[in-house]
Amino acid sequence: MATPLTEDDLVDLFRRLGAPSPEDWARSQVTEGIPQLARFLFLKQAWSNVVPEGNTAWIEDEIRSAKVRPNDPYAGLGAALARCKAAGASPDDLTEIARCVQAGLLFAIAFLLEGPPGDPDIDVDVSWGLFETDERGHPTKHRIGDLHESVLELDPTGREMRPKLPG
């Protein structure tokens, strides 16, 4: 079993990984027992699947892919993007739309990982969650919770998905 990291080790690690306020993340893990490193790494990886701000190359990639394989799953995205471009939509606006939709879905999934929402039509006792695992892949007692609370904080732009100010 690995030796737990000290608060100073965690601060250094969070800093190297690019966490905002690395001291706060480390302190919370050490003093509150919240698996902040796992929370941070999960969300960092999740954010890596959101179109980066300023990246418009994905649009042409999707359009090209849809032309080559028009019946593939998700080909409708490329076709719709081609129509949007033909109608005069700017690549930057299309990227902003995609980023907001993707970040919104990331937030919704992070919230859903807390467990099933209350639904009066479902009378089955079901629950789920995200947990750290041991070296054999078995869940540990450390639940990785409240991810939705940190989704916006980890927006790579640092603006918590707020629009970029002109200038």
C-alpha cells in the first residue's frame, strides 16, 4: 500500500497538475479526508474532452468525416456544421456553442454520479457512485463525490465558462 502524500506533497502535485488554488485542494484532502486528488484528476480528464477555446479545427474535421461516412453515428453533426457555415455562422461561434453544450453535459453527468435522482415512478432501490479503487480495481471506502461543485472551477480558461470579454 502506498504511503499517503503529505499536505506539502499534495500542494506540489496539484500545482504541477495546474490546479487552481493548489493549497486549498491539498488542505481539504488532508484535513477533511475528501479525495480531492481523485476529484481533480477525474474532472481534468473530463475537461480534456471539451473542445478547447479557440480551436475551430474540429469543425472541418467533423464536416470532412460526415462527407466520407454520411451514415455513421454522429455524422449528423458534420452535416449540420456544414449547413451552419454555409448560412454564415462563424467558426468561433460554433465552437462557443459546442463548448457550452459539452460543459453543460459534463456538469449534468458529474451531478448524476451522486446517485439516481428521486423519481416517484421508479420504485426500485438502486444507487451508484464514483469511488477510488485499490490496486486490484475494487472500490475503496473513498467515494468521489460532489464533482459538480468543481466543474466550473476547472474550466481551462479560468473563466468558469463565462464569455470571453472583448478586447
